[in-house]
Amino acid sequence: MNITRNEYKELYGKASPKSPKFRDFLLAFLVGGGICTIGQLLLELYLYLELKTDIAKALVPISLIFLSALFTSLHIFDKLAKHAGAGTLVPITGFANAVVSPAIEFKAEGRILGTGANMFKIAGPVIAYGTISSVAYGVIYWITTLF
């Protein structure tokens, strides 16, 4: 079937639903801001409990990762992401979801070949790139400080 570019564009326009962009932007902003607000509230809670500032700051990402993994395993995170879109991609929660989702999906294949092998399918390249680039930066920094 040979169609021209304009015919394809017309067919694509008819088949694609119109996205309510303002609503999508608003939901992404509200949900992303809500996740950040939860992080701030957790920090305030930990400081209120008289934890040292360094410990409280370390507990916030740990708590957000735990909650994201928990909500992913309970299939709540996916429902939220369906409506909030990019708002759930606040880096720490989105990354935790990217690690947990494949692990849950492949758990029927066993712990090693299912969960273990597929857990880092999406997040693995990010972890590898981050590790390699940080080592390269560290080596360059070390060499430049020698002189």
C-alpha cells in the first residue's frame, strides 16, 4: 500500500486521540509536586523526632524508595502513573518503580532467572552508566589534582 506523506499524516491524525495537554501538565505538576511535598514532610517528621540532620536527610530517599516499591508491588503506582504521567517520574520514585516492576512481572520464572535477571532490565544501563561515568570523573579529578 503506497500512500503519500500527507495521506499518512491525515490517517495518523484521525487514528490518534487528542491529548488534553493542559490537564496532563497540571496533573504531572501536582503529582510531582505532591511527591516532593511528601519528601519534605518526611524530612520535617524525622527532624521533629530529633534525628540528626544527616540521618534525617538520608532517611527521606530511603523512605521514598520504599514507598514507591511498596506502591508498585500493590499496583497503586501504575494506576497513579496512568493519570499523572510524567509527574510520577520524580527521579527517585520513578527509578524505584523501574527496578521493581520487571522484578514483579517475572517472579513466576523463579528468583534467579526471573526476578534477579529481569530486575535491572530497565534500570541496569542507568546504574552501569552512572558507575562508569563517576569512576571516569574520579580518575580525571585525581589526575588533575596531582599537578
